[in-house]
Amino acid sequence: MYQKILLAVDGSEHSLRATNEAIVMAGLAEGCMIEAVYVVDFSKAKDQVLHSMDKEELELSRRKKLMPIEAQIQSKNIAYKLTFLRGEPGPVIVEYANKESFDLVVIGSRGLNSLQEMVLGSVSHKVAKRVKCPVLIVK
Amino acid sequence: MVEKIKREWFSNVRADVLAGIVVALALIPEAIAFSIIAGVDPMVGLYASFCIAVIIAFVGGRPGMISAATGAMALLMVPLVKEYGLNYLLAATILTGIIQVIFGVFKIARLMKFIPRAVMIGFVNSLAILIFMAQVPHFLGISALTYVFVGITLLIVYIVPRFIKSVPAPLIAIVLLTIISIYTGADLRTVGDLGAIKQSLPSFLIPDVPFSLETLKIIFPYSIALAIVGLLESLLTSSIVDDMTGTDSNKHSESRGQGIANIINGFFGGMAGCAMIGQSVINVKSGGRGRLSTLTAGLFLMFLIIVLGDLVVQIPMPVLAGIMIMVSIGTFDWASFQYLVKAPRTDALVMLATVLIVVATHDLSKGVIAGVILSAVFFVSKISTIKVQKHAQNSNILFEVEGQLFFASVEGFVDAFDFTAQSTDIVIDFANAHIWDDSAVGAIDKVVLKYQENNNNVTIKGLNSASKRLVDKLAIYKQSNPKLSAH
């Protein structure tokens, strides 16, 4: 079964559901490890820096967003790691997944921004198309 | 040291050079447009962008950040150029640099944390609005063809990036539409109508101004405003680059670097500049991380002007205006509308006030200063509410004080007591309060003495150690013959 699962998270409702599915998949194999990956989006950097007092507050607000996800994984006693990456979410997740040779990528079908999705296409779609391992898109 | 130079310059050579080229292409229209805003020849902005980018590559504190001629600075210098001309602008640029070096040496950047985010959001928004307003004369009511060219430019810059990512869309718009306008002989105003392009490197010159106190009086107010606004935008930009790259940078050496760049820039005929948010984001997105990207941007920009100067003057103004409309839309903080609804009333008010003052005065520094003062006033009024709760216990009375006791809150504090009690034991508990200054101690004296007049026995308790030290030093109610005038 899958030993190394990449779980793409952004703190949204969809990524919380994706977390649940990742936990199910992880429960199938002994010693499975989930790596929750959060991409700090380049195109939102200006907004986020402008709307936070300083570095520490920004860091804290990002961690806070992911706390429900962490709590969920912790409650099931599954080994996990939280990784912050920077760039454009789709390509960054693809590159990381391929480079670190994950066995499975789990991702929510939709992120926080439906308008951007309409204009740019969804991150999950891009990821599914270009990642080399199986991808689970959670509705 | 060698290790650091290697990392900051040569750890990312290929991507840095490519990103620098992309930035240079995106810089040219902005440098020209900002020169036009300032009311000087396009060369002044182009020389500035070349000088600043090249120098900051060596002396800046934030590798990968792009500095050049900017809109925020250009807007500040308009009246100076109009009244006194280019040479005074160059002198003001040099003085701006000197002030920024002083800011860097004395670590003034630390004071930036006193600028609330409401003011920073207001700053960014008013900058966007002013850049947009500066474009209006270049397309409004000129000709139908002008509107068509602005429209096509906007379509290109917003749609093309969905398909072509390697070449900046504004460049595609410029090349395509300039060719079309040359071949069709379209009747449009061009960059050449607003100033000449010299195909030569900048040379050293000393601004032709009288070296007198009179000159200093003229340029100093502009220089100080330029220094503050330049530092503000540079530090905001460096925070954004820090966040995008997940690395730290030295804010004080950035301030000093901006100063050095502006001093040299002024001697080579460039207008004052600072870091640019938009261009820095483009640089990082294109893969630029090191100092080499900034250097390449500056050098390649100058190379293009020397080689292609003849063509640059033929760029139609409506195309430039269209690109600048895109820049202003990108600069505006669209999350502000949400902020106005969600943020505390007073913060929203500070943000709006900053924008309104800048738009009314066309001076970013005035808006920032007014915004900072306004939020300081709001802050003081917020923390100056003090609560005094009265508990009657048998014949004794206990007052519990909660809040900050200082000059702005003493009135509320004294008013909270009723002085009707006679011959009782009164306890005032300061466990949840803090005493800040002489006026606060004076107010305590006033209350205590007033009660003592009516034969009450007053006890003060619960002072924290800092408050107690202040009260012990300044209070007079324990003296045998106290007089309130001592405060």
C-alpha cells in the first residue's frame, strides 16, 4: 500500500475533507507517513504581508489555519510532517511530489478562491495532470 | 564573507540573469511613465532606474529586490520640478540619499513598526489611485483611436499571460501595438512627443544649483518626504520579498543602500527612486533570487535604451497609459473592501483618511503622517477609558480601578468617584490598573485629599511595582500639609 502520502492543504473546508481521506489511506498500511504540504502563494504575498503586522503574526496566522488539519491527523495517531513551500501552488506541488517520489497525492477538489479557479483553472486539475504517482481528488 | 558573496551573487546565476532580463523589459515602460508623471524627460527616469538598480545590487540589504524610478517618488516631486526645474530635483535626490543613509546609520527603520497597517494599506491604495489619475490626461477625450489602443493594451496584458508566461505581456503589447501604429501611421501621441531619448550612458554631473541656504530650504521638505516615502515602500517591498523567498533581510543596510543609490543616482542625472513592489514580485516569480538579477535588470535596461532608443520614442502614449492602468490595478489592495467591513471602525477610518488626504494633496508623505497621528489619537482614546467600580462593605467602601491611568484618562478617573462619604474607611484597589505619569499621581492625590477633607480614612493598595515607585516618588497625600499645586 501507500507508504508516503502527500496531502496538499490550504486550510479550506475541502482540504479538511481531503485530510480525512488521507487518514483513511494511511490507516491501510503499517508505518505510513503523511506529509501535509501548504504552499505560500506568490500571488497573495503582497496582500498577506500588507494585512499582517509582522513576520511572526503572518507565520502564526498560517499555522492557525492548519491547526484543525493537524488536530485531525494527530487524533488518529498517524505519523505526519508539516511542510511549507513557496511559489505558485499547482506547479510547486507537482515538482515536490515528483522530486520526493511520493506514492500518493491527496488534494481537495477546490481551494478557497472560486473566482481565480474560473480564470486560471483549478490547482487540483493541474496537479492531477502532471504528478507521476496516483492522485486522489476529494470532492 | 567570500561564502556570503558567493551565495548572494552566484548561487542562482541562470535564473537570475533570465529574471533580470524580464524585469528590465517590464521596467522600461514604467520608468518612462513615471518620468512623464514627474514632469521630466524620459531619460531622467531611465537613468535613475539604471543607476539605482545597478548600485543597489551591490549595496542593498535585500538580494532579489528591484529598485528603480517609482511612482510614489515621482508623484512627490511634481511641484518641485514644475517650480524650480530638473537641477533642483537632482539636488533633492542627492539630499534624499544623504537622509536615507542617516536613517540607515541610526536604524530609523525600527520606527516603522509604529506605522499601523491601516496606514500602509491606505498608502498602497492612494498610490494606486494617483498612478491611475496620472494616466487619465493621456487617454481621456483625445480621440476614438486612443481609446481603442488603451482597450487593446488592457486586453493583451490581462489575457495573454494565461497562454504565454515566459514573455511579459506588457512587452508584447508594446511591440505589437508600436509596430501597428508605425505601419498604419496612426494619429496617436507618442513618447517622443513628451521628451527625447538619448542613446548614451549617463555621465557624472553636479546639479547646477546655487549652493546656498536658500536652495537647501527649497529642497529639504521634498527630500525628507522622498526619504520617508522611499524607505516606507522599500521596507514594505523587502518584507514581501522576505515572505516570498522565506528568507530574512537586513532592513538597516537596505535603508543605507537606498541612500547610497540615490546619492550616486542624483550625480548621474537620475530622479530619486526606491524599491518597487510590482517589479520585485515579477523578479521573484521569474526565478530571480540573488543580487545578479537586480544588476542584470539595470544593465539590460540601459543596453536596450542604447540599442533601441529610436523605437522607444515611437511607443504610442495610449499603450503606455494602458500598461500603467494595469500597474495601478495591480498596486491597489483589493482586500481593502473586505478590510473596511471587518476591521475595527477606527482602523477603517484611518485607512480612508490616509487615502483621502493623499488624493487631496497628491502627497503620500502627508497622508502617512496624518494617518499615523490619527491612529495614535484613536489608540490613546481607546486605552484612556478607565473603569472604577464601587463596592460597599458594611460601613467601608471599596473602589476597584481598572485600566491605564495617565494624562488622557485622569478626568474620567476623578469623575468616577462620588465624594459624599463621611468618616468611613475607603480602600482604592489598583490591582488591575497601571499608573503612568505625574498627572495620574496628581489625580490620585486629588481623590485621596478630597476624601480626607471629610474625615475619611483612605487606603491605597494593589499598586504594581512600577506604579508604586511612581506614586512613592510623586504623591503628596501622605505629607503633613499637602498642596495639589505641587503637580
